[in-house]
Amino acid sequence: MEATRSPMIHQPRTLGELSLLFQRIEHPLLWAGGTYLMSRSDFYPFPSKAQIVDLGRIEELKRISRTDRHIDIGAMVTTSSLLSAGKLVLPSILKSALGSIISHITRRQITIGGSVCEPESRMAFSTALAVLDAQAEIRKWDEGRFTAAWIPVNRLYDKRGALLLGKTPFVLTKIRLGLEWGDFQRFVLIDNPIRTPDTAILVAFQATRNQTALTKVRFSASFPKRAFHLSPELENQLSLLNLPIHPDRVNTISYEMAHDLMNRHESITEFQAERTRRVFESFLHELNIQTLS
Amino acid sequence: MKLECTIDSKALTLHVNSTKPLSLMLIEDVGVKSMLSHCRGNACGNCIVLVDDVAVLSCIVPAFRLKDAKIRTFETFHRTRLCRDIERAYRVSGNKPCPDCYASKTLLIESILTELMGSSRSREEGVVDEKAIMQELSLNTCPCMDVTELLAITIQAFEYRRRRRGSN
Ligand SMILES: Cc1cc2nc3c(=O)[nH]c(=O)nc-3n(C[C@H](O)[C@H](O)[C@H](O)COP(=O)(O)OP(=O)(O)OC[C@H]3O[C@@H](n4cnc5c(N)ncnc54)[C@H](O)[C@@H]3O)c2cc1C
Ligand code: FES
Ligand code: FES
């Protein structure tokens, strides 16, 4: 009995075969590592009418390549293979973000594409990509064919952190990172984003120090299931600062940041905002210490 | 779907829903007694088994990814020499996990030992990153043992494993 009610599973081997499936199936459900899909409380039994497209056999999506200008990471690269393949070439912020995922056991299963396309909530990988000005290659299924576009990762989400790509079926094929990174990069995760989403925070920050001035500051913060925070205003404000930043100013800026955070995202708690403020403040103090030493 | 795979050294043909989680298959279709948990996404870390010798959380692996897979649960793992390294470390420490998480914690330690043995620096010089091991151990949330105690047990078991491999 059980077998006859099974969802249909399609396992294409190439992007060409994937496109044929998109032609035939109206709402394909793409399956990457399956960790998000299977950890939903209503996952099983899965609707028997669902048409699952397992991306796990498409070799083109498992490649990591590098030119002298950028790194391309295929959507089906797992977080553990990216960590081990990329030890020498990845920005440290991305290594910290990938390393923050508990256990080899989950890292081997979680994919880059699944992390970026998880529909509801931003976690480690998207938070780090947001400050690296990463781009996502999205192929939308439009009028019977795929149309590809590069979209900055930090424009893929709304302020709650939900994916914005709408109802048109799409596949993310790769993530592209430029090779110019700031010389100050930090990623901090506090608490477990899956087990304790109500207190967890994820913060990413990078900047370049030019003699005594800060430039190219990027900052993002995520609060699982609640908010995804970017602040171009804060980035601009910091990018004008001279180092070292006066301690009073560090304090003021960090409180302004937390205030702005609470104003823009009603869903986050004061506790989360204060945690984020302290982490942010510690980055500025660290920048000062490095300037003075 | 019809699924052919090997579970605890027995070749089986199961008729299961294509998306059925491996943990539920083991509980309902195979009757594995060491498999108790199915926490539906709360990441309890208490459902670890080996698939083709690699540790997985069985509640997030669907049947359709298991064609021809070789699945090993604690039921046969505990008869191996690999398991003896870990159980010896439990004995020496005078402590061991409670019955509910014994299987998963032991397989989690095994997965850490496999990673360590795969690194030439750890294997040859015995160097380990304690912080990374603690992070690995935190995958299992069962509070019966303190993480520093589990860390000591893991390092001890790693020593046994290294010595045994060295003498082979
Ligand atoms: C036990 C556990 C622990 C976790 N721990 C952490 C952690 O410590 N830190 C952290 O950041 N995250 C963690 N996660 C969350 C995990 O990173 C997300 O669940 C992530 O979305 C999973 O990626 P996946 O490859 O398994 O995706 P899947 O579950 O396969 O897919 C996720 C979503 O993306 C869609 N999708 C996947 N690939 C594509 C593609 N190429 N194009 C278009 N759509 C696609 C799917 O349809 C689905 O909606 C954890 C999850 C679990 C279950
Ligand atoms: S039963 Fe698998 S993580 Fe809880
Ligand atoms: S199962 Fe180990 S203490 Fe609960």
C-alpha cells in the first residue's frame, strides 16, 4: 500500500535533462541535501502527488572552479567539500561560517544551493555571502526555457530572511565570489540556530584598512526565522571613519546600530539586539587594537 | 518504491514510501532495537547510523537515496573491533552514555575517530583539535554526560585506535 502512494522521484544527470523535467512538471520540488526538507515537522508522509527532482546526480552542479578574478561554487557542492577543497582559496569569513555548522555529519549533507535557497530563514552561509558581495546564478523557467541571471545574494531575501524569488520555478546553479576581500573579516555565531533560534545570532563583518582609514565595510546579521539585517547606511558611515575610532564613538555607533536593528525588525528580541551590539562593538575594538599595535 | 539495500549485513528488499526517513524504516520496517529517536527536525542527534561506512543522521536521509546502500546500525557495529576501542575508553573512564543515547554517542565518537585517522597529522603525531571535537560531540544533545568527559573518552579511544593501527 505504502509504495503506491510514494511521491515520484526524478534523478536527472545533466542540466539538459533537468530542463526536460521542468518542461514536463509544473511544480518540481528540487531536492539538494534534503536537510531542510526533511527536518520540517510535517515532512512525512510527503504529499504523494509531489514530483521530486533530486539534483544529487548532476555533476555540473558539483564543481568548484577558480579563475584569476573569481571563484565559482556549484549549487550541489556540500559545505564539507567546500571547506576541504577551499582551504587555500576561500575568504576566512566563509571558512568560519562553514565551520560553524555543527559536525561533519551535517556538513557532508548540507549543500551550498540548499543553504542559499532555503525559503524561510537565513543561516551561516547566506549571512557570510551577504558581506562578500557574492552573486547567485539563477535560472528561471520562463515560457518553456531557462533564462539565466546573476543576482547579488543579499538581494535574494526580504527583511525577514525569506527567499524572494516568487512563484516562477527556478534553479540556482552556482555562486560566484570575487577575489578581493577585506583584510579584516569576522564571522560570529552565538547559540545553535536550529535548536535555539530564539536566542541565536549570526553576524558577519568585513572591511579593508587603508593606512588609518576604514574602507569597503560590509556588515550583515541574521536571526533565524526572524530577520535578515543589512545596513548600507551603517556601512557608509563606517567607511568614512579614521582609525583608531575613539572609544566613545565606538560605543555610540554600536548603540545606534542596535537601535536601528530593533526599529527595522520588530521580530527580534532585545536580547538578540544587545548580543549583536556587543559582537559588533568587539569588532570595532579589535580594529582599534590592530591599528595601535 | 522497491528498495534493495543491505542492513546490518542482511540483503533486504523493502517496499517503502520513496521519501520515508531511514530512521523510520529502521524502526518500523526492520525492527532495529537500538534505533529509538525520530525527533522531526529538532536536531537531537540521536539517530546516527553508518551508510556506506559514513555516519549520517538517519532521520534526514530518505529511502530514495539508499539504493544498494550498505547500512550499519549499532546492532552490528557493537560487535566490531572499532567499537571495542570506544567501549574500552568508556570502561577506563568509569562512565558511559545512558541506554537511550548509547548507540548514537558511540557512533558519533566513531565518526570523529574516522575523521582523525584520515588526517595524517592526527594519525601520525596524535595531534587533535579539542575545540573541534567538542563541537562535533555537541551534535548529540542528550545530557547524560558532560562534554569534557566525552572529550576525554574520545581522545582515549583515539589513542587505542592509533596504537592498534600502528601495530597492524
Ligand atoms: C540537523 C541540522 C543541523 C543544521 N545545522 C546548521 C548549522 O549549524 N548552521 C546552518 O547554517 N544551518 C544549519 N542547518 C540548516 C541547513 O543549512 C539548511 O537546512 C539548508 O537549507 C539545507 O541545505 P540542503 O542542501 O540540505 O537543502 P534542501 O533541504 O535539499 O533544500 C532546501 C530548500 O532549497 C531548495 N533548493 C535546494 N537546492 C536548490 C537549487 N539548486 N536551486 C533552487 N532551489 C533549491 C529546496 O527545494 C528546498 O526548498 C541544519 C539543518 C539540520 C537538519
Ligand atoms: S532523530 Fe535524527 S536528529 Fe533527532
Ligand atoms: S538519552 Fe542520554 S541522557 Fe537522555
